Amino acid sequence: MPGYELALLLRTMPKVETVNALKRAAGSIFERGGIIRQIENLGHMATPYKMRNHGMVHKQASYFIFRFDGPSSCIKYLTEEYDRDLDVVRQRIFKVEADKTPECTLDEEMKPPPYRLEVQQMIEEGRKKEKKFQYNSGFDYYPFQK
């Protein structure tokens, strides 16, 4: 199953109601066959601009990020369900690519800097871009004293 990230903005409400809204959001992911990997609370902050949703204007919201795995068919249903939820101010679902395992380059890192391949590439790039100063005044003489 592909990985997704759900950015969820909830309206300003007491802690108990916020917990209930988060449970509804998580429950809808579980109902569609998803698995939640992480829930991150970014806190209660001012929105970047006034947001209008369900006939109300929101200037502050509680920010949450859900990281979950689920079938791609569930995304459409989740978006529709969160759009109908009165507590959700804004929601966006992004697809997250799998992390690549970095290649171990310990032998390369242990070399002195002049012998490393990336340092040699930077030196070559610097040599290519080296330009000499030219007087581009259009005069056949230098107007200032040397």
C-alpha cells in the first residue's frame, strides 16, 4: 500500500471535542483499510489567511499531520468525508514516496578532502566558471586613472 500524509486543520474547540474529531478522522482511515503510522500535533496557530468553511470564518486552527498507508481508492472517500465534517477547516492528502536507503560511503568519507570525488568535481566546476575581468565600457581607453 502506498504511503500518504494527511494535513488536517481543525477548528478551535475544547480538548475533548478535538480528541473526538481526531478519533473520527482516524476511524474513517481504518474503515477504508488504512493503517496509521504516526499522528503529529503541530499545535494551535493562526491560519495564514482567513479561511471560510461551513459558513464560518476561521482565523485560528489546530494543526495535525497523519501519516498512514492505505489503498489508493480510499483517498477519494476520505477527502469527501473530511469535506463534510464540520470540525475540519482544511484538509489535504499528499502521497509520500518510500524513503531510499542511503548508500554507505564511509571509505570515500575517510579520504582527505583533495582526494574525494565530490571535492574534485567542485574544483573542476570552479575552474570552468572562472572568468577574467573585461572592461565593457565601449571606450578604446580606460577613463579612470590606473
